Amino acid sequence: MKEYKPKEIEPKWQKYWEDKELYKADDLSPKPKYYYLIEFPYPSAEGLHVGHPRSYTALDILARKKRMQGFNVLYPIGWDAFGLPAENYAIKTGTHPRVKTEENVQNFKRQLKALGYSFDWSREINTTDPQYYKWTQWIFLQLFKKNLAYKAKMDINWCTACNVGLANEEVVDGKCERCGGEVVRKEREQWLLKITEYADRLLADLDKVDYWEKIKKQQIDWIGKSYGAQVVFKIKSSTMLKGEHMYDLSVYTTRPDTLFGATFMAVAPEHELIEKFKHQIDNHEEVKDYVEQAKHKSELERTNLEKVKTGLELHGLKAINPVNDEEIPVFTADYVLATYGTGAVMAVPAHDQRDYEFAHKYNLPVKEVIRPYLLGALAGCDKAIEKEFKKLEIAYFYHEESSVYYIEADVKLKQSIFQLIKKYISPNYYADLWINGVIYIISQSDIFDLHDKKQFKKAQELVGAMEIPQEYADLKKIQKEWQDFIFDPIWDQVALPKAYESDGFLVNSEFLNGLGLQKATDKICDWLKKQGKGFRTTDYHLRDWVFSRQRYWGEPIPIIICPKCGYVPVPEDDLPVKLPEMKNYRTTKTGDSPLALAKDWLNVACPQCGSRSQRETDTMPQWAGSSWYFLRYVDPHNDQALADKDKLKYWTPVDWYNGGMEHTTLHLLYSRFWHKFLYDIKVVPTPEPYAKRTSHGFILGEDGEKMSKSRGNVINPDDVIKEYGADTFRVYIMFMGPFDQATPWNTQGVVGVRRFIEKVWQIGHNLDNKKRGNDDDLVRLTHKTIQQITKQTESLDLNTCVSAFMILINKYQEEGCNSENFELFLKIFAPLAPHVCEELWSNLGHQDSIFLEAWPEYDKRLVKATVKEIPVQINGKVRSKIFIAEDLAESAVKEKVLTDEKVKEWLQDKPIKQFIYVKDKIINIVI
RNA sequence: GCCGAGGUGGUGGAAUUGGUAGACACGAGGGACUUAAAAUCCCUUGGAGAUAAAACUCUGUGCGGGUUCGAGUCCCGCCCUCGGCACCA
């Protein structure tokens, strides 16, 4: 027998596959199509990370299987090659980023090929190829023409280390995502894309796609749609003349129902109000200082958790509450964001925690307008309970005369309050608590709901009929009494320990009094509309996408800035706007892109009027090229369009897209946005780019920590392939743990998988064809395994698939195996370990590749067992096991069980209370 | 603080979604082969107890309650770990 030498067989088969063009996808084939997509890598200088193969291997397995099932499969690869590392390297060494990138691509290619992936290499693309980015620029121009790309002066996140503007998404913990440098706010002209215009559709269309729920959830949260109202407060200044038109200050609120509780206004330091009223604000100098300070705070300081809220009153100004004409003070405070809503808020300290904190600090009134549904009087408890109320932040008031605690809390706290009372009550005493009008009697061990007849009776038995009169059971009567109780002035004495932000009854709100949150919201919105003082509206967390980078190594934005015509698009015939050759790749001192120094490239005539003009020097972010790459795979060499319409119609949408969880909010959202836009302008045939999206977990270092150079726990795929072979690597990476969870690397585990493959090799060379017969356990297990693998590969339960293969091989080893079974095994194992299976397949005398075989069907009869071993429990504990033939009637089963020796022993002569037989599962006898 | 995932042997992890907890693999211990080692093969391996040996008994899925004939799985209350977001009115 030959020794198993992956180093010899793997390159051999890789070459064979390539020569035979086995994985080339046919355009417009009559076969059903399937499009698998993995996130194309950034070709970094470090080479392939072990994280890449986790995703690539999983989809490679699925792609190989799908081809065997008769599908025309597209499984492409390319390079997301623009990006900072190549540029930083260029700055350091003077080498053009293209040179280094090309070198890295070659290295990646070598590594990926060594893993035997079934990519269709004829469709390889590269985002830095002018023939590719021509179309990235083309898409930008279409966006520009539809007014979805615009330039605006705005505060951007500016990394002080990279000297570059960053998108919100690239700022992590107030620091630059890439270099960790400090981020400050800086005003600059930036290109933005109006992704917010698509927010609603990006949200709604999640219903149309099959993404993992957690992925959908993240997108929903990121878009962050909220429902509320815009309300107009009039601003009045002390110097104002009678009859002079008052300024309208609009605020956005999600809680218009709390309008009567507004006790002050707060505007962002950037708000126009401050500039407009600079002559009316008495303390304008002081205010100016505050605004200036806020501006210079870094992103880190602004987002600092511990920060105490600061603000300053604008003296001389008052806002008028539209519902009751009450005059309230106006503040500026940097906890109000200029970029959300209208940049101004109505502050309701009683029902918003931030406003509560601010009011506390500046001694502003807290006016309660919502009473929780859960509140009540509690008699007969120890004073120790007060401490616990404070801990749970429950508002309470102790009434000396009646020795009753009046408490007020969120419904969520109901259970906690029960526990609390049970804990503090003395053994022979009973407390009564009123919640939502229902009375509960609470003892140390029990809680009785008096509305429940049975419980009422029990409570009466324990406490006595004197203590619990019959009328306590009359829910309607008690609830009416309780409603009045809510408006009892006693509550005005309760100091709120924090803002109450949930549902409840409106109080102190004139015409809203007594309503619940929803009804009050409806009523106040109608009222505002009628009065012309506000309207219902929605808002989003999602912001427009900052699309400018002041960098060299990116797609130039194809715009010409003409002194007469403004922003003029480069004519489509002139695309691509190629990056000019340069010697210096550093951002200029003024913060402009290095392209500003390429004089020959920079100066052009305006395409509209011919005036001397300049090109836009900003480049696009890395997200641009990756927002549409999956469309280019469909038709990668087309120079007339980004892809041919018929081909798009045939191949798209992507059927299954797998990638990192870290890309769900940025890349996934951006590319959905572009795709929807392309759909609107009739370039692509589907409204959604990806039918299905899954994610893989991280691979951690052997120490359980994230792999990083500095920790020295990085595993290099090259070393693993060299030592154990690509098949071992592939199988191990699937075996190591659940696909979607983070799992540490374990070299010992790799050794185990290698041993397993050696076993396969050995069996493949020692087949015993004397073993025959359909009823044979081996045949059964083989078919069961086919069933399991067919199903579980689709759900990405790949670790249990590997374990199923191991069980099968152990059985083969134990019992000997014939070639019929072994060939079936090879076919289903081939997608995981393609090289070794191909080799063994050809050893068995087959001329053609195993991947041209059809995926085996399992025999339904063989999968079903005719006799089953079933556990017998007595009082829930397993005491015996018996064999039962299929379809045996329950009475026969019972008879059989009762004659079992062990069962008899346990039963003795005790009477059987219950006999439970769950078919094919279990028997339980209760005695 | 909010959202998400998770907590099962010495380790990575299984468990048909309420039905024999610990599959499969690693590690460890013992044995066979060998002059020896490596490789390979065989046995043992959650914990405790019992026995000459086996059958056997108890206990056990982060903690405390509950529902159920039966709970790793469902409900209520807590604790811890990891990931994401973070003044979004």
C-alpha cells in the first residue's frame, strides 16, 4: 500500500481540475443555476488568515455538492484591493501601491489554490483594475444624476494620525478603526450618498430575504427607525416687541404624550438658534465660550460614558409650550446631538433619564405626567424594605397614620416586588398589595390573587374571612376605586428616584388625563395637527454615507469642479478616470488628497463650458468597490455595461452569501442600498442582491484570544498545509466547532483529523468485496450517513457532519468494507476532502473525476430501523432497555415491558399509576 | 445602560428541539508491538459510593424556584463570560 502523501496528490489533482476546467460556470446554461458568494478578500501583505478558509471551505463544500446535484454553480473569487495598508506601505517605501498589491494577490492566489477551492478563476476580478472601477465610477455618476450624491460642508470625523476623514462607521470607541489614532471633529466639504432616502425600503425588504435572524436584527437596529412627532415651540425674547413674529423651534420627540411634562428646552451647541438670537441672549459671551468648547471636544470625550451632562441657560429667551402656553427656560447642552432629529429637544425630566439628570444638576422642576400601571398600597411590612425599594429604584411614600407604603413601579418589576415582600414579611403575617386594581395577599410562602376564586378561598382559610371581605373579589368595583387612587394627591409627595420611561396613565395633563400611552399619543397628535403646532413623523439612526476619502489608493470621484457650472460629471465616455502616477502618496498638509498635487491630471477643461476647471481630488472609500462586485462576476469582461442584462437575469440574485458578522451593518447595508438604486434605474433585475445571508464565527488563537501578530498566536495556513495537507486543514476547520461561533484553534485537533484521513486512506486500499448484502448494518449506516450529510450540510452543521463521517469510518474499520459502500462514502466525503477522495476514486479504476458523479440518494427503507432499542423509565429514571419491533401496538408493548426482569424487580407489586409510551422514543411507568 | 450570543467532563464540543446527558475528537492513564522511542492497535476515562469481579446505587448540564410522567432544552428570578451599540430625545 502506498503511503498517504498529501504533498504529492494535492497539487496533482489541483492541476487536473484546472486543466479540465471543472469549475467553470456556464453562462445561460439550461441547468438550474446556483450562485454562492463569499466576501472577496483584501489581499494583505500578511497573506491568508485562517479565518478566510472557514467561510471559503464551507461554501466550497456546498458548491461542490450542488454541482453533483445537477446545478450550474457559480462560485467566484476576486480582490477587494483598494485600501490603506498598501497605501501606507507606499508612503513608507515609495513603491506604487499597485506593485505591492499585485504581489499580495499572487501570494493569496497561491494559497487559495493550495486549498483546492472550486472557484471559477476565469471570472477573477480586482477592484483596482481600471476596467473594474470604471463601473464603480459609472454607478457614482448615476447616483449623482439622481441627486443621491451631494457635497456638503459638515463636521466629519477626522483621524489626527492618518490625516483622513472617516465615516461614523470607521470610528470605534472614539478612535480610528484602522490606526487607533485620536478622532476629532473637523469641518470639511464632503461627498455624501443619500442612503437615508432608502432607509424605509432597506428596512421593509428584509421581509423578502432569508437572512439569519440575528443579521436582520442588526440591520434593523442600525437603521433605527423611530416613530414620533415634530412639535413647534415658539421662542420669545425679553427684548421682543409686541406683535413681532416669534421664532419657531421644532423638536422631534418619540413621546408626544409627555408634552405637558416639558419643563425646559435644550438645543445642540451647533443649533442656529444661538447665532440668530445672539443679540437677545443676555449671556451671549458665556454661551459662545460653551459652544466653542463643545466643538473642540474630541469624539472620545463626547462619547465618554462617565461624563456628567453640562449645559448653559440662554438668558433672555423663553420657549412656549404649545399645549398650555407655559413659558419654560431654554438651554444649550452638548448631550443634544445636532445630527439627530432637529438638533433640539423638549426636556421631560420625569420621563427621560437624560433630562432627569440634567434637571437634577441645574435644579429644574420635575413634573410627573405618567403614573405607572403597577402601583399600590402595601400594608404591614417592615421598614427594612425601604432600602430594597431604593435599590430597585421604586418610588414610594410611607403614610404614618395608616402604616401603609404607597409604591409605584414599572410592570417589569412585579416579580421582583413579590420576591421582595416574601423575603421581608414575618412568618405569621400577611401583606396585601394592590396592582392594577387586583389585590394580592402575600405570605412568606404563597401569593394569592384574590380575583381567582380558588385562590380567594385559600387565602380566606389562611388569613380569615374577617381580614378578607367578599368585596375584595369584585374586580370591577376594586378597579374603579383604584383608578381614583391614581389621582390621589398623596402621589405628589413621592420623589421619583429616576425617570419613568414606560407605559402608564396620564396625569397632570388636562385633556389627556386618564389615558394610556398609546391613546394619549393619538389624541395629542390629532390635537397638534388641528392646531398647526406639530405632526406625526418618523426618524432614523441611519445617517447619510460619508463617501469622500482624502487618499490616493481609491477610485477617483469622477467629478469636475467648474468655477461657472459647479459640480460637473465626467462624461461617461471618458471613464474611467484613472489614478495618476505619483511619487508622493501622503495627504497634503491642508488635509487634501494627494491627488491635489498631480497638476497635469488635476487641471481640465469643463466638459460643459470649457472653462479652466479642476478635478475632484477626493477618492472613494473601500466600501465602494465591494458594493457591487457580485454583479461583475456575472460578466467580468464586459466593456459596454457593468454586466450583460441577460446574464444578470440568469445569475442574480446571489443565492447564498456568507461572510463575517462584522460586515452586517456596513458592507451589507451599503451594497443593498446600491443594488436597490441600480434596480430603480433598471440596471439589475432584482430589488435585493442576496437571497440568503449567513455568517461564520471567528477563529481564535490557541490561547483562546483573538489572533494577532502582537500576541504571537497567529496560525499560518501555509504551515498547516505543509505539515498536514489541505484536506486535513479543510476537514479540521469544519470540525473544530459550530460554524457561527468563535472557536479556538487547536493543533492537537488537527492531528486527530489527519489520523482520521489516514484511516480513510487505509480502508480505501484494503476493501473487502466478499462482504455483501443489503441488510448489512454497514449498508444501513452508509445510507443513514448520506441522509444526514445531505441535510446537515445545508444547515451548516458541518462539525456534526465530520463526526458522522468518523463514526462511519470507524465502523468500516471494525467490520471491513466493500467497494460499493466505500464509493458511496467517497462521493459524500469528496466535497470536504476533495483531493484524497479523488485519488481513492481513481485508484478504484474510475477514469473521470468523482465530481462528475451524481450526489447519491439514500434508500428510505434502509434508513428506517425495524427493531428499536427503547429505554424504560420508572418514575422518570431509566431502569431497563427493551427491543421493540416497529409498529407494535401499545398494549403489546406494555405486555412486553411488564415481563422484563429488571422492570419486574423495580415494580415489585406496586400499582401502576400511569403508563406512558412515546413511539420510538421512551416508556415511562409511574408508580 | 441597551441589544445579541453563550455558560454541559481536564479540553473543543454532541444531544433528533420536552424523551437514555456527555456522540465525535483531543488530552490523560494502563496495556500490546519494539533493544528503545515514534507511529500504530486495544482497554479505561463526569463525580461519588459499592463489589473479589461484574451487574449495581446515588449524584450531575452557571445559581435559586416552578411547570411536567419526564427539563441541558419550557416559564419566573438571579449570577457570570464574550461580541456589538452607546447621550438617537
